[in-house]
Amino acid sequence: MSLPKTASEVPDVARENAVFRKVVRRIVPFLVLCYVVSYLDRVNVGFAKLQMSDDLGFSEAAYGLGAGLFFIGYFLFEVPSNLMLQRIGARTWIARIMISWGLVSASFVFVTNEATFYALRFLLGAAEAGFYPGVILYCTYWFPSHRRARVIALFMSAIPVAGIFGNPLSGWIMDRFQGVSGWQGWQGWQGWQWMFLLEAIPAVLIGVATLFYLDNSVRAAKWLTDEEKAVVERAIAEDAAHQTVHGRVWDAFREPRVWLMCLIYFCFVMGQYALTFWMPTFIESTGIEGNLAIGALSAVPFLAALVTMNLFGRSADKRRERRWHLVVPSLMGAVGFSLAAGWSGSTALSLAALSFAAAGVLTCAPLFWSLPTAFLGGTAAAVGLAAINSVGNLAGFVSPYMIGALKDATGSTSLPMYVLAFSLVVGAAAVLTTDKQVVNR
């Protein structure tokens, strides 16, 4: 039984909470904005497909391959990018990532065939590599593990937010700008070309703003007093004492738990990118017509996910329990995909099932990162987090290509749904093999 706090301890806890609320208000909303733009530029190809595949004659498998090639570039450059972030500093490197991916994303207006589509998707992955694990690493500089699940859940709210606002926006742009002329003699641009161009501009602008807004460390933060910096640094130091894997680059690769994390994350990402790349197609297959209508309905599952992921994040930190807070949403996702496979003939039932799947699948990602950050520290954290994210995100290549190939072969999305459900069950089982004494902090 724990002893009651003394009177002198209560103000210390209250002051620490106040300091971390200040840190959250300063850092997290900006990171969410960055990730909304990142995710929109990564997955708006799902909306472009509604026009681009017909305009350019892409098969379902060709689209799936192009969508997935993003993650090959992402995989190859993820670890080097995270090491550069640790060496150069988060502010400069995150700005570089955002500006370069914005320029590449805008270049999709020039896609005319499968080869250019494949090349630009690969380059977009290479440009964006390191952003997501870099932000996770950056959060470990500012938040101890018992505060991190809620913070990462807030950060990853960007995924459903991008779906809620980005899907209708993409549909509106494609309808509104269809046939509007570009510049320098380009006549009658397609709606999907305008969508890529207009949605790439914020990445460049926010990338420039990053250079002036983010701080590389707690000590460099002018918006914190010396006393507040000491509170944050003490909490981080106490948390680091529990991490068991530090040191050199290769230490992370020799750690068996890192590879277990790769397997778990791979299973979760299979479901995540099935939703984000194929949601418009899933909705369209139920009989809905019109890009704006498809976009509006596609936002509903992401709204369900936005609420669920933050409720689970708060609960995980409050109870300091990580494993079952991951197992339950992963099984929710499996049930949702299974139901969606059987209800594909009804828009209302299919949308309800996809909402349940999205609420589960998208909740898994932020809660997952409480597992590896519980035992990785130092350079091993920079490398290990990048390695886990890069290997796990290979599912972003496998998932859309698998769905496209099976849809071409069967003419239905039902079989891919069952495959996704099985993947989530495997991920849930793997989570239960982790040591609860290590991860439940």
C-alpha cells in the first residue's frame, strides 16, 4: 500500500503538472499541425485515385504498388534521417523534411504514366523519412514515460483530423478545380493535379515556420524559466534511469525486443494504411457517387477514431497500463474489418463497421510507442525507434498492394478485409508477450 503524500509534496506535484501543461500547450499543437499536413500529403493519393486511375489508365494493382512504394523510400532513409536529427537538432531537420516533402508532393501534378508515379512516390517517402520517429524521439526529450501516451495520442490525433478535414477538402478541390487551367500554357488541369499542388503548399510554409518555433532542447527553451527547465529535466532524468538499452548504433539491432516491436507495429500499420489509402474506394464501392460526398462520408470513421484514441491515451497514462490498452483496440479493428467485409452491400452498415475498425486501428499507433520508449534510451532510442517505424511501415507497402491485387483478382474488397483482421489479431497476441513490469510505467 502506498503512503499518503505529505503536505510539502502536494505543491511539488501540482507545480510539475502545471509545468508539463505549459510544455504541452507550446509544443503539441504545432506538432499536430505538422503531422496533419504530413499525413494529408502522404495519403491524398487515395483521393487522387478516384480520377487519376481513369485519366492515366492505372489498374488497381498499379495504384496499390505506387501507393506502397512511398514506404520503400521511407524504409531505406528512416534510420539515417533519425541519426541526422539527433546530430543536427530537431528544429533544422524537421524543417528540412517538411520543405522537401512539400516540393516533391507538388511535383505530382506532372505525373503522366506509371513510371513517374512510382518514382515520385518513392521520392516522397525518402523526403518524409524520419519525421514521425523524429517527433517520437523529440517527445522523449520533453515528457517522461508516464506522460507520453497521452501526448503521443494528441500528436497522432493528426491522422483522424487529416481524414476529417482533409478528405472533404480533397473531394472539394477535385470537383471545384476540375478543368481549371494551370500556368505557362497548361490547359485544363485535372482536379487531382490541383489537389496535389494546393495541399503541398502548407508543408513548405510550416517547414519554414519550424525554424523559428521549435527548440532543440529543454535548456534552449526561452519560454521556460530556469525553475521550470529544472522540473522537466529532473523528470526526464528519473525516467531515463529505468531505460535498459542505451549506447551505440548497433545496440538497438541486437536487442530482441526491438524486433518484437517491429512485428507488433507491422501488424497495426497493415490496418492503418488500408484505411487511409483505400477509405474513399471502400466508400465508393457501396454505391456512393461524387467526390465531395465520398469525402464527407470518409471523414466519419476518422471522427470515431479521434475520440477513441484520446480516451484510451488518457486511460493508459492514468492507470499506467499499456498492454491491454493496446490489445483491446487491435481486436476492435479486427472485428470492424470482418464486419465491413460482410456488410459491403450497405453504405450505412459498412460505414458503421469501418468506423469501429478505424477507432481500433488508429488508437493502436499512439499507444504502441509507450512500449519501445520504456526500454530504449540515448543513441539506441534514435536508431531503435527509427528501425521499428521503418520496418513496421513496410506494411504501408504490403497493405495497399495486397488490397489492390486481391481486388483485381476477386473484384471485391471482402478478402482483403479478412486478411487485415487476421493481422490485427496477430499483433494483439504479440503485445501480450511483452514484459508488463517493463512497459507498464
